[in-house]
Amino acid sequence: MKNASSYHTVSGRIFFRRFRAAVLCVSAAALLVLSSCAPYSGEKISLSGNVLLSESVSVCSGDPRAVASFSGSVSAKAYCVMDADTKEVLAAKNENEKLSIASTTKLMTAVAAVESFPLFDEIRVDRRAVGVEGSSVYLFEGEKTTLNDLLFCLLLESANDAAEAIAYAVSGSVEDFAALMNETAKRIGMKNTHFANPHGLYDKEHYSTAYDMALLTAYAGENEIVAGIMATKSLRLAVTGKNGDTGEYRYLSNHNKLLRMYDLCIGGKTGFTVASGRCLASLSEKGGPCKKRLAVMTIDDPDDWNDHIKLSDYGFSLYSEKELLTPLAFTRGVDVTGGEETFVEVTNPEGLCAMVKESDEIIRTVELPFFLYAPVFGLDVISDESYAVYASHYVGKVTFSVNGAVIGEVNLFPKKSVAKRREKSFWEKIIGSFQKQKQQGS
């Protein structure tokens, strides 16, 4: 009985010591999380799911006085120059005034259609789309085509018959497609816009603003399909008849002269009606590894080509290239569970630069798990040849943002690998347990 009592006493001591150690570890971890907030002003720590550590810190407090206002003359009744990445307005006039926007409407027609209908499914041109007034590619009833081909007709030749053919194919009617356009407008933040048709022919219930249309232009440029079509200068399209007969072609030429006049222009849309005057949406891009895109919208502008070049040049003049993070510059330790080692450092194998303004406040956000499960595969086993395979297995990331919009991010990887700890056999555990009890008893 004495031996049994001694055994239970020793076991109780071991349990208490292990419990106290666990409590101390948890307390230390909590203190570590709280102390990590101290060095950073405005830093945010959030825990969720797999105990994810997320912290944000300002790495560059911009000077708001550093941006000079636009002082040039512009002929437009309304205009808006927008950073297409952060959606910041760089210059504007009457940007929130509701006005007729003519065929720049077709940017929304393209976006709404691409997001709702298969690109290469066969479409039979509805008879109601034939002979629509204004710009046309002379579609004929029953013509076999696809959304892809109709989009080229829509955005290059500004074809009103293509706009209605799209509406009937996607939604069954012009009215229902206009409802889809308005739903899309609301979703992307166009608050002072209402569409009544897919082509922009005058209707008192069809209007937008320079701000909303700049926002739409930026959004359209984020869609690879729409962006690729907007950037196309000319194209030859095969025409397929009702019975599948071929041999005829349509030759399309983009009405957007900025694609030929301005080297930085990568897309946009023209428009004109008597009610709206000349309207123009343009998207331009500047930079090498670090790129910046600008969206410009002018309404009722008799000198729109030159004004867009002037406004875009002004916008780009505000930006300069900044290196946000050099390769391997960021390091942070992460605990490892079940590994031969209990800790590993993570880093960024790739660097990051961006085009920013002197006035920009840049926020850096780091997201990492509190721990990793072994085995951990690190950069020491990732060769250049296999990097593409491992690139999707990053363990965290560093994100940089301006005005809440992400301007770039890099992935974080463990610096070295950590093997999984070998589990002891049953007999090894028994022997180890007796050895510990012997040490405790002595």
C-alpha cells in the first residue's frame, strides 16, 4: 500500500507540474500577442479559424499637401479622372451630375453580358435586333453568331443591333437586360446611374455621371475578356448564315482613336448623340514592373481626344515608383506543431513595387497562422524549376493597400523545412515513462 500511495503521489505531482507549465505557456502566448500590438499605431489583431494572426500597420504616412490640383482647361461639361486601382478621384468637374452618356453605355452591356452568358454558345440573332437605328454591323435575322463575336461588334463598331442581339440572347428582352445592367451598376457602386437600354440611344430614364462611368471603365478593365476586346484596334470576323454557310466577313475598326493617338491607352468606348454630345471613356496604363492604370470619362466634350491625353498625363504625373518590399526582407517566426523543430522563420522570396503618390498613406497587412503542422516544406527544398508548383502552398502573405484598396501583395514561405517528429513506439513510451518516474522519485 505504501508503494501504491507513493506512486499516486508522484503521478499527482507530475500532472500538476504539466498543468502549471501548460497554463504558463498559454499565458505567455497571450502576452506575446498583446505585446505585438505595442510598436504599431493603429495596428489590428484578429483571431479566427485556425488562429490566424492578422496585423496592419502604416508603413508610409503620405503628405496630403504633396498633390497639385489640375489647372489645365478641359472642354467637357463633366469629367472624372480616377485611379483605376484604388478608385481615388484625381481630378473632376461636375462629376456627380446626371447626364446622357450615349454609346459609352455599351461598356455596361459588355460587362453584364460576359458575367451572365457563355462566351462561345451559339446565338441566333433575334429579328427584333435587326435594323436598330444608329450605328450597325447589319446583322440579319437568324444569323448564327456568339457572344464573343457580338462583343467585338459592340465595342469596336459601336453596333446598336449587336447591343440588342446581346440583350435578347442573355435576358429575352431589352427591358429585362436593362434590369440586369442596373443590378450590375448597383453592385459595383454606380449610385447615380440608370440604364433603360443596352446601346445608349436617348431615353430620359437613361443617364449616368462622369464619376460612375469612370468607375465602370475601371471595372470593365478588370475583366480580361472585356479588356482584351477594348484594346483591339481592328478585326476580321467570319459571317455564318442561317444554314451554316460561310465565306463572307465583317471588317471591324475600333472607333476609339486614342488607341492610335496615345501610346498609354489600352481601351475605352466612344459615344455620341445630339442630346449627350461627344462622350468618351478611356483606360490607360503606365509603368514597367510597377504599373498604374487610370480611368477617364468625359461627357459633352467637343475636344475629347486631346482632353483625355491631357487629363491622363496629369494623372500619371502624380505617381512615382516605390519599392515596397525587397526579396527576403520580411521575416517572422511561426511555431511548428509535431515537428523535429518547434519554430520556423517565414520570409518573402519575391519583392514588390508599386506606383504611388507622395500623399498616399500605405498600409501593410501581414497574415500568418499562429502555428504550422509538420512536415513543413521550406525554401531550402524548392528549386527554381519546382517553385511554380510550391508557389500555391504559401503559408501567409504581406499585403499593401491605399485607401482600403490593395495595390500589391507577396506570399510568405518557410525559410527551411521541418520534418515531422517521429512517434515513439509503445515500448519506447513505457521505458520513457518509467525513467521519468525514477527521476522524480530520486
